[in-house]
Amino acid sequence: MFKEIGHSIFKIHSSSEVQTINIGAGTAIWQYCVVLAGAIIGENCNINCSVFIENEVLIGNNVTIKSGVQLYDGITVKDNVFIGPNVTFTNDLVPRSKQHGKEIIPTILQKGASIGANSTIVAGVVVGEYSLIGAGSVVTKDIPPYTVWYGNPARHRGYITQDGVLLNKALQNKDGQNYILENHIPVLND
């Protein structure tokens, strides 16, 4: 089922084509994935089936990438990021067939960010730390840390704590407890 790569301590399913040797310990790459030679993948990542990763992609540690995701050149995924099924990324704001050598527009997913299924992330955005993008959203601008966004186009709908407590725009959780922002981080108001 999995092929052995030297004395590796990571898993690559035998149906996948993985050209990079830059894979951290504990990472699993499942069925029908393609990973190009220049990609760098951290430790303890879970790359689900049918994922494509280009050369100029950097993936941190403890990242989950669900099925059907394509990560194109210029995308940086920091530690502890979750990318849901069929999330679409772009790296060119004016794509044209057979026009090579164009500048790649970088996109950055900061530590702990979560991207819901079927979202589209347009080239050049920064998705802030621990932010949450709801399923099916179209992200066209930077997302501040610890915020919740969804819709087409994605709009600011609330806040989220580092441990995943959802807050409304008034910084209250579902039980009515009040939070405050300390250095852009929601904390319980004691």
C-alpha cells in the first residue's frame, strides 16, 4: 500500500507520484497525489487523496490538506493549517494560456488558519493566524487574524479564539460570554 523511501519515517501511497525528498517525519501522502520536486512539506502533515502540489510550495508542520486541493507555485502554508476538500487557490490574477514566465503572486496561510470546503482563495492574499473561512467562500482580500469570514465575496462575520470558540461581531460566544481583543487576539473578559 505504501512505498518505502530509503529509511524514511513518512508514508507515501504507492499510487502517488512524489518527486520531492523534502518531506518531514510523520507525514502521510495518500492515493493519487502528485508532488513536484521543489515542494517542501513539514512534519506530521496529512495530505489526502488527489492533491497536487507544485514546485514553489512551502508547507509547514501539522498541516491537513483534504482531497481535491491544488497548491500552485507561490503558496506558503504555515504550521497547523487546515485546508478543506476541493479548496481552490490561484497564483495569477490575469491568467492566459501559454503565457509562461509571468510573476507568481504569493499567497500565505498563517499559522492555525482553517479554510472550509470548496472555498476559492484568490492570489495575493494573506489569511491571518487562526482565522476561519467558511465553506464555499470566495476570498479576494487579506483576512485578519482570529476572524471568521464567509460568503461570495467573503465578508467579516465574527471572531474565533485560538481554541476554536466562535464569537459574533460583538465578541460574544453562543452562551453570551463576553470576550475582548488583546493585541487582536480574543480573550475571555473576566
